[in-house]
Amino acid sequence: MGACGDKRIGPPMSMLILRHPFSNKELGTFFVEIEIGDPEGQRWVSVEALVDTGASTSSVPSSILSSLDVIASRQKRYRFAQGETRTMGVGQTFIRLIGEEFIRDFIFNEEGTIPLLGALALESAHLAVDSHGNRLIPEDGILL
């Protein structure tokens, strides 16, 4: 079982150095293993997802979601870092992260794209990004 099933996260599986699209600042980015389940939570697929706090919604190539019988139940508009805006299919299904299972939206993305773990899934799991240690850390929920 991967990092999700045995409740441990990090060290990062990969490391990239990217430049912020609107500045010259280098960003350290990293991948974590997540598991995506079918809508009944019976079948699971593990993927390495790029932790992307700039993405609101998690995304994976459409073929992964289709193989799990996830249906794109609605269309939503998304703006990309390059400024492009597109309407994309979105469906809900299970995600397993640090041993917890919950339902989140997933974008049906193009084949060959890197799976992304977006901010809404991180917030749902009460996880924060340690940008210096390139890892996810548990955090308390906030009620103000």
C-alpha cells in the first residue's frame, strides 16, 4: 500500500523547480501519492499528484476517472496559469489522502496532463503545505 494507505506523507516522490508565471521567483513543487476511488468507494487507483495550491479543484486525466465509472455531471469554467479559460467536465468521487476517504470534485482533464491535488481537497483533509520541507502537514480546522 502506498503513502496514503499507511497514513504517512513524504518525503516527496519527485521535485521540480518551476518559475511563477507572473514573476521570476522559483517555486519548489512536489508530488504526493493519492488514491482515487469509484463513486461507491470500492475500487481505487493510485496516482502521483502535483500539490497545487493555485488550483482550486483537483484534476486527473479523463481516462482515470472513466475507468472508475465517474461521470462528468456538470461543466465548469477554469482559468489556467497562462491566462486561457476553458469549460471542462467535473464529477464527484472518493479521494483517499493520509488514510482518510472523502468525496471531492475532480476535473476530467486531457490525457497526458499531470494529476493535480488542488486547494479544496487539501482544505477538506485539513492539510497544509510545508513549502520549505516539500510535504503536507496536518492542521486543525478553522472556525471563526
